[in-house]
Amino acid sequence: MTVSVAVIGSGIVGVSTALWLVRDGHSVTLIDRSGPGEGASFGNGGVLAGCSIVPVTVPGLIRRAPRMLMSPDQPLFLRWAYLPRMVPWLSGYLSHANERDVRRIAAALLPIVRDSLADHRALADGTRAERWIVPSDYLFIYESRAHFERDAFGWSIRRDAGFEWEELEGEDLHAYDPSFSRRLKFAVRLENHGRISDPARYVKDLAAEAEAGGARILKAQVEAVSLADGAVTGVRADGQTIPCDSMVLATGAWSAPLGRQLGMKIPIESERGYHIDFWSPSVTPRSPVMIADGKFVITPMEGRLRAAGTVEFGGLDAPPSPEPLGLLERGIAAAIPGFRWSERTEWMGHRPALTDSIPVIGEIPGIKGAFAGFGHHHIGLTGGAKTGRLLAQMISGRTPNIDLTPYSAARFTKRFG
């Protein structure tokens, strides 16, 4: 049965959902105030990181966080004036910094990200967007084996999830990729990963494919969802009502206001991320690299090298801070000696951070035709293709082949945390 669907938000999750819905024969309107491929989908690290199942909230975070916040060389930043506003969220977030919850979160993230490269290939197959998908290794680089062993807990979770890797030490690392400083002496190489060589153009090309298939793309601000007798009847955007049978909330870090209208009290914060693009770089690494001690990635992209990462808490409205950008610049200079470029561009954006680090994917309880897909933290690009396909399957009346219980919006319709 054909239904009309309003997809609110045109980042990777919204665009993936729209494209799969079009392929299922539905009538789709894709709505975003900025247009496709902006926001976090514009500025992410570009890695299809299937192994990224370990959340930030690992055991010991509460003990380490104060020291990290006081150091300009640590990848955690806070705009202190914002702290009082985020205390309720922070309390819920830190409550998950224990082994039991981390293992539960990792088990939930695994089905969303594990096959990311294949999921994106299926999404982009036969479209202009497939040119941006590059299969690759994914490298985690450490100063030494001892530094790697400090992350033993996270690697044990990946091993238990079935991931395998090769350890490269000393000359083996530099034979694999001579780009990096000799002070970096140890790496983990994971195969069967990938990168998107231009994330913004990738999402825009996917949106164009959806439009060519019949989707309507509307640049507008959605103000409300129209309901009648407990069912979705339309959405109101810039003063006009767009009739629809179903809607999908895929607005990332901005999901709380519309979520509240739909009965959810969403404990979400902006995890502000940064990147610097270095154009015409003098050195291009062989594959995407996580500089593990600095918690940032270096990704080869079309015409440039991107350094992306850091975590800053400061809300949706504050301007970018210079400190995270300075850390990225120092980090890439230390990792790649003598690195040069022709010009650089900077970006700051908002990653949607839920207190329990598990995205919301699926039906919103109590409202017929209301669906949601948001809250992916660092794995929005990685998990966006799978999330969109799951939502399209549900809207089309098919049963996905994974247990959707961990992603249920019901966990935010009754309590905060």
C-alpha cells in the first residue's frame, strides 16, 4: 500500500529513509530548513566505522573528566556558562559509565554499524552517490603498545563482537604507511571498513536520486505535527500544512521540540564537533586513521585531508570555540611531520547525544504514523544507511531482521535519563 510520508530532516538518516521509501513506491516529502547534506552530515569525519560500538561513557570517565577539562591538550571541552543547563542531562549520561551499560550499548550499536560499508553500497547502488564510497582499512594509531593496552577494555568489547584486526608495530606500521611520525609506534588495522570522500556531496547526490524518483524536497522549518484521533495527518512548515499519513523525525540534535509535541521528553544534548579541511595536502595517508591518544580522525577526502573530532559541550546557540580547532591543528602537525597545505577551512556542528548513547529508531508510542530516527552521537554517517532502511521497512509494513527493542522511543515517553 502506498502512503504519503513527510521526512523531517535531510541529513544522512533522513535522506536514506526518503530514498528507501521512494524505492518502495511511497510518496515522500523531505523537509529541512537548510537543505540536504548540511549540519552533521556536512562536517563528519567521513569514516564508515563499523567497529565504532564503544561509547564515550567507558568506565573511569567520571574520574578522568575533570583533568581532561582542565587541559587544552585533551579532546574534551566545556563552555562553563552552559554547565548549569546541562546538569540533568550530564547526570543521566554519566550514570552509564560502567561496564554493564557499556556492553549493553555496544550490543545495541553493533547491528546498526557492523555492515556499514555494505549498507552504504546498497543505498547508493546505481546512483551518482556511489562514486564517493571508498572501501578501505581503518587504522587506530597509538604512541606505543603500552598506550594501546590502556584501551584494552574497548578492544575486548570489539573482539567479543567478532571484530578481528592486525597489530602493526614499529617498522611494520611505517612500512604500511610512511606518512606518520616515528614517535607513533603502534597501530591496529581493521579491514572491511570504508570512507566517504565527500560527505556533503554524497548526501546531496542521494537526495537528488530520491527527488528523481518522485520525492519532493522542501527547504522549510517544520513547526508542528498535525494529529487527529491519535494519528498523524500532516506537518506544518513555514505556515503551510503538508498532508501526510506518516512522518519521520530525523532532526538530530534539534529533535527535542518536535519530540515533545509527540509525547517524548528527550534527554539530548549537542555534542559539538569540529573539523579542519586541509586542501591540496602535501601528504595523504593510505586510509582513515584514528589518532587514538587525541581521539580525532584523519580522513583522505576529495582534494583535501580532514581532521575531525573532539567533544565540546556548549549547546546549540554558542559560536565555535578556538580551542578545539587549535587542538586539531596541533594534533595533525604532530602526527604528520612537515605537513603542508594550500588553504584550510574550518567547521563546527552538532552531533545528537542521548544520555544512553543508543539512537531512537522506530515508531513513537501512542501516535499512529509517527516514526523517529535520531540520536546517533558519533556514528550518524556510519549507521545512517541502515537506520533509513529500517525505518522504510517499518513504514512499508515489513518486519526488520533485527530486534528493535533497544532503540524504542518508549524509553523517553515516561522518564528522563
